[in-house]
Amino acid sequence: KIERILLRKYYHLMAVLMFIPALIIQPKFLDLAFGAALAVFLILEIIRVWRIWPFGQPINQFMNAFTDHRDSDLLIVSHFSLLLGCALPIWMSSGYNDRPLAPFAGILSLGIGDTMASMVGHKYGVFRWSKTGKNN
């Protein structure tokens, strides 16, 4: 379980290292790349869910290495969440020059904020919001 968490956080940090320079140097190309990646993710998820031969089973085995309790048995949405979390602030802020840091919000919050939250949560354990509440 720890290895899976570390692997997922590694990909979050890799997203920051890849997307920040691209956003600074070629923001329009990054818009296009995010759209193309979303299309590829949708196609791969269809192939995986329907087990389309010959790639369905290998894609399913590969993707299961990155799943956690938030993914259902049928759909794996973690990769969509990461991609859209990075892409939506960029897409929503394109054309607006009055907020130059807005496009970076998704990349930094998912890449750095989520990784740091996971590390702190792993180190300090579970925090109960109330005495009768479930573990959060």
C-alpha cells in the first residue's frame, strides 16, 4: 500500500516538473496537449473497461497499479482527476491576462499540495473530526 501511494505521488511531482515549464514556455501547446491527453485517456478507458482485444487486459493490469479506494471496480477516474485538475485552471484562464498566476493553480495544488498532504497524513496518522464521526 505504501509503495502504491509513493508511486502515485511520484507521478504528481512529475506532472509539476513537466507542466510548469510547458505552461511558461508554450501555454497554447499545453492547452492542445491536455485536450489530446484527455481524448487518449477516454479511448484507453473504453478499451480497458470493455476488454477490447488485444490491449484491454494489459491496459487493465497496468492501470490497476495506480488505483486506490476512490476508484470503482468498473471505472478508474484518478488519471482523469489529475489531468482535469491541472488542465481546467489553464483552460478557464486562457485569454485573461489580469491573473497571471491562475493557470498555475491546478498544477501546484495537485502536484505539490496533494503530495505534501499525503506525506503529512502518512506521518501523523488519522485525524477524527468528531468523536462519533468516521475516520477522515
